[in-house]
Amino acid sequence: MGKLAQKQETVEVLKEHLGKATIAVVADYRGLTVSELTQLRRELYKEKAQFTVAKNTLAIHAIKDTELDALKDSLKGPTALLIGQADQVAPVKILTEFFKKNKKSNQIRAGVLDSKLLSPAEVDQLAKLPPLEELRGKLVGAINSPLSGIVSAISSPQRGLVNVLDQYAKRLQEA
């Protein structure tokens, strides 16, 4: 297989993965050893995400005319793509925690979430969001709170009436 065919195949594979992406982040991978990259990839695989080192020109061809076209300007220098295909927060959280835990000064250059370009600061804020299950729990609690207040307000007069009748019955028995 010639070099051109290999490059075309790489672009097609990247296009396929990026087409399924719920989130894509461009990061610098310099300073990461092969074992560190392998460890990071294993953690990301659990969340249906991948961390792929790609040549910038091939990545530019893969994102051309797609929702991820906004990443084109951040594809400079040694580049790795974080491609999340399920949860949007968990892969970004894993990547940022990995860089912090291993004391790497790698920078996140940009990201795309729902066709919107994210700055490095916005990607960092995304990583700080609580897990999806916790957010769902908070939502259920917020929905449940007014309902329990309504139930309490509705049942309060009946409870009061029962208490008054009970007190009245006790007085009649004493008399």
C-alpha cells in the first residue's frame, strides 16, 4: 500500500470516528511517554472515548466540511485528538485529571461540543462539572421538593381537623 493510500485510509478512519463524536478536544501530547499514553487510552476506552495522535494535515482533511471544522485553527504543532462518543463530560474530566495527576504541562487547545467551539477555559469548566448521575439526582431532588411541599400543604388542614376532633373526643370522655 502506497503512502497516499495510507493517508487516505487514515483520513477516512478519523472521519468515521469524528462523525460519531459527541465531543472533540485538541490537546498537546508532548512529554507523554508511551506507557502514559497507553494508561490514558485505557481509562478513556472505558468511557467510549479515544486519544489519537494525528498529523495536522490529515486531521484538517478529516474535519473539513463537518461540525468540527472550527478546530482547524488549533491544529498546529504536535496534536492529539480526544474523541468522545458517549458521555461528553467524562472523557474531558479524565484527560484534565490525567494531566494534573501526572504533573504534565500539556495544554488543551480547543474543543467542540454540539458544533460550538470551546476555548481551553470552557473545556476546563466542562471538566469540572459533576458526573451525569449526580446531576440527574439533583434534578430529581429539585423536581421532588415542590411536590412534597404541595402534599404537605394539602394534607395539613385534614391533619389539623383530625387533631381538633381527637382533642374534642378526649374532653368528652373526661367529662
